[in-house]
Amino acid sequence: MYAIVECGGKQYKVEQDMLVKVEKIDAEVGATVELKPLLVADENGVRTGAEAEACKVVAQVNAQAKYPKVLVFHYKAKKQVRKRQGHRQPYTELKINSIEG
């Protein structure tokens, strides 16, 4: 059984007991969150639309962290223009507890 869920404007394919890293969610570590399912597939078939929204995808927040630093370097040749910038994107790690429905 798997589901396609929407979180942070992106879609993720999740299964039970799976760890997934999503856009940062404002929730404490250990809290339970419910994700919006767009599609649910199991041995009975595939459900989409209103049928999928009747289902529930429950996840637990495992961690709030940041991805490794990405360095961005801009330069213009022969002009002594150099600019180095770093970025660390925050994320939330979720453990999918159950897909009900």
C-alpha cells in the first residue's frame, strides 16, 4: 500500500514505516501530523480525488534539521569580481506511521 501526499507544495510517494524529508513543517519533534493524500493505492485498487481525501496519512516528526551547505560562487573574468555565498535548506524528517482508509 502506498500513497501520494502533498506537503509544502511538493508531492511525495510514501509507504508505511518510511522516512521522508519534506519542506520544513512548524511542529515539535515527536509530534504527530496528518498529510493530505492525493492518491491512495492498495490491493483493492487506486483511489483519487474525493475518495483519496477520505483516507488519512499519519506521520510523526523525527527531526528538524538542515541539508548540507551548498556553495554558490559568482565571478566575472578579468574584472576582480568574486562573490561566494552559502545556503542550507531546512527540512523536516517524517516517519509515516499509517495509511488508513
